[in-house]
Amino acid sequence: MQPPLFVRSLTQAERTALRQSLRSPDAVTLRRCQILLQSDQGQRPSQIAFALRCASQTVRDALHAFAAEGLQCLHAKPKTPHTLRTAWPKDRDPDLRALLQQSPRTPGKQTSLWTLPLLAQVCHEKGWTPRRLSGETIRLVLKRLGIHWKRAKHWLTSPDPEYARKKNAATV
């Protein structure tokens, strides 16, 4: 069985900083200050968790963070990733523009209309993207490039020889 986890001996400056941070409006800072000060008084993580109405793992996490970072652990870390990976490589923008100016039959597709999922499929087949993107992702790339995408429309026509006359009469 492992011995109970306690915070290392705090210096007087650290104790003062923790006591001052008890007035912080940030809930994470307040909770961690309470945890560290109670652990400094010799309370076990389970006792601290019971007193603060939190999980004992929260207490252990705070103690480990203090051991690793010192007083810097009092501030909440941002939840966003450090690096953002874009789904579409910007160096392929000219290739996408050129692809849109071609017929879908050029890369071997059986249709004459580009759709967003078809564009995503062709871009993946050409090796421009590591995975097949969604149509919405391709639409956002096109929007960034200043290309306004509208859904392909199939116009209904009638075999009736009088269709054009009837249609014009109905819309007038």
C-alpha cells in the first residue's frame, strides 16, 4: 500500500501567496489553494476531498500539479490544443481552383456536375488530403477562396412539345 500523498513543505512565501489567492474569483485557483493549504496542515487527500465536496482524484491531481509546476498550477490551463491541424492544406488552393474548372469526367467520374462530396472524394484520391473530407469542409475551403458554392440543380423538363408555351403562360 502506498503512503498517503501530501504536499511538500511550503515556504513562507508560498503560504502567503496561497492565502492571498483564497480571495481569487477563479474557482480553479480557489479550490487548488484550499487543497494545498489543507494538505500542508497534514490532512490526507480523502479528508480534503470530503471537506471540499470534490473527488479525491481532484485533490491528488492538484498535489501532483503543485509538485511539478509550483504556484503556476493555481491557474487553469487553456482547453484549446497547442497546435491546430487544418483539414485542408493551403498549398493545394490553386489545385482545387484548377480542378473546379475541369469537368468531373476528366478524373473519371460518371457525372458532369461537381458536388461537394464528389470534390472531397477526388481530392482524397489525388492524395491532396490524408483522409476523405466532408462536403461541409470543402464548402468552407471554397468560401475562404471566395468561391460561392450553390447546390447543383436538376431542371425538370417535359417531353410535351407544348411545354415551353405552357410554362411561359403559367409564369406570366
